[in-house]
Amino acid sequence: MGMRLPRIMLQAKHMLRAGSLLNSSITASNVPKGYLAVYVGEPAQQIQKKRFLVPISYLNQPSFQDLLRKAEEEYGFDHPAGGLTIPCNEDMFLNLTSQLSGS
């Protein structure tokens, strides 16, 4: 019995393979193997969103999948930063990722 991945996760994996998460100022050498570059910031935030590298293992975590669903709801698959944008407060994102790294 195979595991079914949410559509956003499948799209993220496809984007990684295609290299579309990397814009012209970010090269593949900036993202180590096994990591995903994401941009984090509130949707109404006018300043540039902050870029983070997260382990792709986070894609299997339900709490991170919730963030990916919010990203899909907010932006669809047309991300304004040229990469995957997570629409949340930076402190909340850091709190979540620190919990995930501890588990």
C-alpha cells in the first residue's frame, strides 16, 4: 500500500526536480542536497520575505504540510518570490522548524 502525498507536496517535489524553485539570483549550489529553499513572511508584508533552507524530510511532517496547504491557498502555484512562499509570521515558522528539528 503506497503513501498518498498531498497535491502541494507533489508539486513541490516536481518544482525541485525542474529547478523552478531557484530564481536567477539563487543557484543550485546555494541549496545543499536534501534541502528546500522557502520564503517566509506574512502575505500583506511589503518588505522582502526571508529565505530559509529546510530539510526535505519536513515535507512528511503534518505541521509542515499545513503550512504548504496555506501556501497553496494563498498563492496557488504562482509564488511571488519565484520560489515556494510560506505565508506566515517568521517567528511562528522558526518555532515550528525548531520543534521539527528536535523530533
